[in-house]
Amino acid sequence: MNNGTDALEALRVLKPDLAIVDIQMPGLSGLDVLREIRKVDKRVEFIVFTLFSSELYQLLAMQLGADYYFSKVTDFNKILPAITELLNKSALA
């Protein structure tokens, strides 16, 4: 995807089980994408993976419905186990 608007449209059309978004994207932010998708689809699992490690951003992402929030600086090794867990959870549903 080139920007948040493209990501939002792709999520609406493709209806994936899992989406990974960054907070800072051209156009719509990852949080905007998360907010808009949650209005119409509670099923898709969301990972926010970003350089913004502020607790405020993390709290906002979780309030909007993110399943995980990871810092690209400190949590890089946590993303693969989280993806595996979410995909296994989706497979069982």
C-alpha cells in the first residue's frame, strides 16, 4: 500500500484476517484506518507496528481496537509470535 487511504480501501475489499499498520502513513494514519475499519468489521485482527513508542499512542490504539501494539525499536522480535498467535486464533474461529 502506498498510503493509509489505499490500506483502508484494500481492507474493505479484501477483508483479511490480519492487518499490520503503522501509525504514521501518508493520507490516513494507521489509527484512522483502524478506527474506520472497526466501524464496519470487528473480526479483522490488528497489529500496530510503529516507531511511536509513547504510552499515549499505545493506549489510543488499544482503545480503537488494536489487538497488539509494538515498537519497531524495542519489540521487533515480538511481531512474529503475535502474528502466529492471531492467525492460529482465526483458524480456530
